[in-house]
Amino acid sequence: MPRTIGFALTMARRSIGRRKFRSALTILGIIIGISAVVSLMTLGYGMRSQVETSLNEMLGAGIVMNSSSYGIDIPEYVHYFASQVPGVNKSIPIIMSVVYIGNEPYTIVGMDPVQASEVYQLILEDGRSLMPGDNDAVVLDSTTASNLGVRVDDIVTFSTQTGGVGKTFRVVGILRPLIGFGQFVNIGCFITLDAAQAFFGKEGYVSSILIRLTDTSQGEQVESVLKQMFPDASIVRQEEIMRNISEIMNTVDGVLLGLASISLSVGALGIMNTIMMSVHERRREIGMLKAVGAERLHILFIFLSEALLISLIGGVLGCIFGLAGVYIIQWFVAVLGLNIVVPLLISPQILGLGMIAAIAVGSVAGFYPSWKAANVRPVEALRYE
């Protein structure tokens, strides 16, 4: 068997070498298909990881409690009762709402500065953090600051509606971006909880309570107790949100993979056409091999080896070009000046999937013409001119 495999691979290599241009075009089709699979799946994998990281940073809690109306109408003292529930490490009242700066909406977070540093991973690029009593100060993330064209010590005006009369805040610090979606999320304005309550006219009320758990495995028990204590509240565990996000990302991955499969099917047709032409041109060779004792399985393996060799070459190059394609997309987005982060996380599983797809395409596309070659009758093949 090893000799048969070696002979088949030698024949396949010679056949590809004799028809360099046609083989190159076929390999190019596989490269395009595999590179599309790898690049799109790599983007999808990076987006999934980025969404999960951003969600963890944005929520910073195991459980989130909102009012049923999702307004700023939860009494602030509720968090004291929530903190007494067994399994709760800390409960943090916050206000998260939308304000207008100029004519653009931004999500603003109002919370105690000390608790903010415990919940969020806030890394300063310039200036300083909020301190208790900074009720006329704001900390912006760098994306928001860039969009507004402001720096530390500049003044920004918040309003509750477009063009409305608002309140001015002084920028005391600029953070690294919390979320990698730039202008599509517009989150990154932090003020104190007292300032947020005063701005919205909701003294003594908050929009959400972030609940941190001593043990994440106790999430269901804590959620059950909180629902009994506050039946009118909307209580959601972070893992439920992550599960919903994961389902959405699975759909996105499926769509991306479907688009890439279109390119891959073109490569499969190219392999089938190449092997069919090879069988047609080498009918006398097939007859001679059978005349000297080659069996149908040997002939099948010879032509199938050619299809697999083409697909393997295309698969390896496709994986390389697929990763390069993500860098090209990043460069293209930067050239256009779009405020979007294109994530790049290289996953061995995706590269493995690309190679498996290449081998599968080569096997499926090459089987029919190889089977036709194996069933050529020796007498007919030797008569072929």
C-alpha cells in the first residue's frame, strides 16, 4: 500500500507539472474559496470575543436589576436590601441613560467613582479619574473625545434632547476605549451618580443595580431570591445575556460561512473540471496501466490523489491569504477613516477548519471523475487516440 500511495502521488505531481497553467487556475479557485472561509470566520471569531469582552466591561456584574419600565425609577435604597441576599458580594446602583452632546446621542453612566474603578477596567490615557464630589466633571473614553474633538479641561454640554438647554461638564480625564465598536455604540461618558441624578431630576432613584456575586455558580439561587423580593423588577443574569449574544453570533457565523461556501463551490467545480480533463487526456495511459495489472482501486487512487494534492496546495495558500486578507481589511478601514475596530484573533481551529474544507472539497469534487477513470475498459482506452 505505501508503494501504491507513493506511486499515485508521483503521478499526480507529474500531471500537475505537465499542465501548469490549468492546475494554477484550479488551485487559485481553491485559494479564493479557502481564504474567504478563513478571513470571514476569523473576523467572526474576533467579533464574538470582542462583544463578550465589551459586555463584561459594560455590565461588570453577575446580575443586572432594572425596573420593568427600564426608566430611572428604582429607589436607590433597594441596593441595600439586595446586598443582604446570601451569595451577593456587592450591589452597585447606577444610572445608565442617553444624553445628547450637540446633536449626537451618547450613552452616559452615572455611578460612585470608587465603585466605578472596582466594576470597570478604567485605564486613563490623559487627565485623572473622577473623585467623590466631582459633580461638574466628566470622564470620556478616547473614542467619544475624538468624535467630539475635546481634550482634558475642555467643556462639554449635555442635554436630554437634540438642541435642548443642558448642563455643562468639564472634562477631567480621557480613557482608553471601553468598547471596540466606535461610533456604533457611543458609550464612554462617566459622571458621578449624584450628578446624574441631578441632571435627570431623579434624586434618590437609579436605572439599574449591578449585583456582583461571591460565586458565579450561585447566580440562579440569587436571581430566584431577588425575584421574590422584587417581583416587579426585571432581573437578568449576565450569562443569559451572553447566551443570547452567542446565539446571535452563531447566526452571523453561519451567514459568513454561507457566503464563503459560494466561493468554495466554484473551486470545487474547478477541481472536477480539471480531473475530468485529465482523465480524458490520459485514457491510453489508463489502458496501459490496466493492461500491466493495475486494478480499479489503483486508478481511482491515482486521480483522487491529484485532486487532493491540488486541494491541499490551495488549502495551505488559502489559509495564508485568508489571514492576510484580515490585515488588508484592517488597512482598508483605516485608509477610509472609518471609526471601526476590525478585530484579528487567529484561531488554530479556524485554520484547521480551512484545511478540512479544502480536503473535503478535493475528495468530493475529485471522486466522480476518478471513479469514471477507474471504470474505463482497457480495450477501449488503448484504442483511444
